Amino acid sequence: MNEAGLPITEHLPEDHEGRAIYGEVKDPTPDKGRPLRHKAEEREIERRERPS
């Protein structure tokens, strides 16, 4: 979350519902690193295909 309380969405896939809801919210600390950022697309596919 950024200082305004919005979730950071810039690392989400383009068609992710979070981007549709919040728009593109930039990461205020991009140098901090996100350990699973490189797996974002893989994790999104898994999330979509997971039975609810």
C-alpha cells in the first residue's frame, strides 16, 4: 500500500481486476524490491485457474 492507503498496482498484469478498480498506482519504493515480482504473471494465471 502507498501512503494514501491504495494498493500498488503497477506490478499487476494489465488485465488484472485491481488495475481496473484502482488504476495504475505507482510503487513509492521501487528500489525496495519485491521477491516474487518476477512470478507475477505465473501467479495470476494460477489465481484465475484455481477453483473457487
